[in-house]
Amino acid sequence: MAELFRMPAVAADAATAVLSAWQVAEGASFTKDDALVSIETDKAEVDVAAERDGVLLKTLYEAGVEIEVGDPIAVLGAVGEQAGDLDALLAGLGVAAPGEAPKAVRRDVPEETVARPAAVPASGAPDRGGRVFSSPLARRLAREAGLDIEALTGTGPGGRVVRRDVDAAVAARRAPEPTPAPAPAPPAAAVGAHPAVPAGTSGYEDVPHSRMRRAIARRLTESKQQTPHFYLRATCAVDELLALRQRINAVSPVKVSVNDLLIKAVATAHTQVPEMNAVWQPDAVRRFDAVDVSVAIATDTGLVTPVLRGTENLSVSAIATRTRAFAERARAGGLAPADLEGGSITVSNLGMYGVEEFAAIINPPQAAILAVGAAREAAVVRDGAVTVAKVLGVVLSVDHRPVDGAVAARWLAAFTEAVENPVRLVV
């Protein structure tokens, strides 16, 4: 029997989401756990899987439209079911028939600008009575690009202005102007002087912001404005850590990285200084029992921070396995919102790029982030003698609201001790 498929609540605090792409074509069958649709939230792009076998009878929205959670986005049928009379089917399910106003509309925008579902296009050239129908996403992108939505020609259902129309207008506006004719050659007396470079002739490209990039910008700006950061720096000798890693990788079924060992050291320090395993709440400092550590992973669409849960109870090989699985899913767009929620600290490592030291911005609502640089050789003094050792610089950024400086200092000392005496990481 046909039923409505509604926009799922893929993130706990999201009222809307963008329908990125349909993974099943209209009229095509699918089986349980097949990906039906890709949904983009502020944090990630998520594939929504089917809960049972069936057939996709009708899609109600096209890709690129921002839709309220709970609004219908498609009609699903049982295996072998045919669409039949779509108008009657949609009407029976409470969805507007062609030419009628849709029942599922956004409540925070005027009726004339509500995004209309693809199931209800007006036949022929739409008579909009001077009104321009547009998706919420298209309106927002047009506003941010300084475009008049009323001046755009819509290519969506019923003449609705959708994201591709705004992108096309932005691309047309930034098309390069004809290159001016070259300036006359300088007179003979000026030979050898540097010719002037005409102003405004260098090209450029405006890359439209993705939903994730906007979210990253907003959250980190809020973090720097609202979170009182303070910073502690330390240099750790890592000769023994590197030797331990070599011994582990000689017998481990999964290769362990330096970062995996550092994540375990973070969990060890959190266990020894539990006051750091906390976040700021409006009415209290919330302290956690388990140590959940976020790991910063760079993707083509932005930085994501999936959370390793119960890290204090994981072996380093288990940390390595889960971190690699997170990285593969992140780069394939397969992280779920639940993977990105929680944790009290993030580990961000730029050492593989040769960066010696950097200070990272705290990922709210977490209380800290550890920035890890590259391991390098340096002269160190041991027992009164100068020797060469491998050292690694770290910078701990801390939210001063739930954590005092002395607590953070004890934590950094515990972390350094775990790194420089790494046997405790495997016992």
C-alpha cells in the first residue's frame, strides 16, 4: 500500500535539511537498507536507507531543495505496486494535486515564496500573478549573493526558482569581461623600465558556500566570540613512542599511526584528570563518565570531527580500526549525525603536512582541542648533556569557563607523561 516518505530528522537540532540527491529513480524497486536519498545537514551529508523492500512511486521534491523535517518528500509503495492514477493517489495521501497549493509548507515564509513539490507543477506556462516561487535554499543563496530573486528565471517545477538557477546567475555575473587591448609599447627612452600592470585584469572564481562550509564558519566564529580560549604549549619527546609504534605494527593486524597513540594518551590524561572531561552548560558544568574523543578529519567538503566513544577502554589497534573507518566514511559522505555528536575534546593533527605548531579553535560545546604538530629532531638536554631527540609540539586550547588553568596544566602534564612513557598506553 502506498505511503508517504517524510523528511527524516537526521540531526537532533535541525528543523530543516537539504535534499541532496535521490539514490533511487522513480518507478524503481529497492530493498531494505538500500540508500533512498541523500540528505545534507549542517554537519554532514547522510544517506537515508529504506526500512523495508518497496518501490519509489513518486518523488515530491527535486534535489537542491531545503525542506522542513517531517514534510513528505516521496511516495513509496509495496513491492510490485504501480503508481496508477497519481493525482488520486496523492490526494488520498493528503498531498496537493496539480494546480493546487501544497499542504506541507514552511510556516516561517510567505505563501508566495514557499517551495512547491515536484509533484504539483502547473501545466503549461505558469501564471504566477507577478509572484516568484522559489525554494528556501534558493532565496537564501540569492540574498547572500546580492541577487534579486524576482529577476531570476526558474527552471524548477511550476517555474520555481531553485538552487541551480541561483548558481547560474552567480556564474553569469562573474563571467570575465573582454581582455582590454594591450597598451602601446613604451618609447625607446623607457626601455628597461618595468611596464605597469593593468589593474583589475587578474581572474578569480567565487566558489558558492556549501551548507557544511557555512556551518563550520558559523560555529567557529561563535566559538571564538563566545568561548574564552586560553592556550598551553608543551614539547614531548617521542623516541619511545615511535619505537613502541614500530613494535606494535610488527604484530598488529591493523597499522597503528602516531595519531592513534596520541588519542590513547588523551584518553589516559582524561582518566587521570577527570575535571577536563567536561563541557560548559548554561546551568552547570557537565562531567562525563566515559572518555569520548573527537578526531578531526579533512574531507573535500570541509572538516568533520567524528567521535570515538569509550576511548579509555579501547586498545590502540581498536582506535586505529575505528579511526580509519571514520575517515573512509567521512570522505565518502557516509557519516551519520550521531557520529558527530558528543565528546569533550578534539584531536587535530597537522603534523603530516610538516606543521611544527598551531593553535586550534575549540569545537563547541567541547571544552578543549589538542593541536598536534610534526615530530622533528631537536637538541635536548638530558642528565646535563645535550643530545638529539625526536620531539613533538602540541598546543592545548581550553575553554576557561569549565576548566581552570591549573586543571589544564595537570592534564597536559599527564598527557606528556603518557606520551614519553608510552608503555602505559598498552597495559
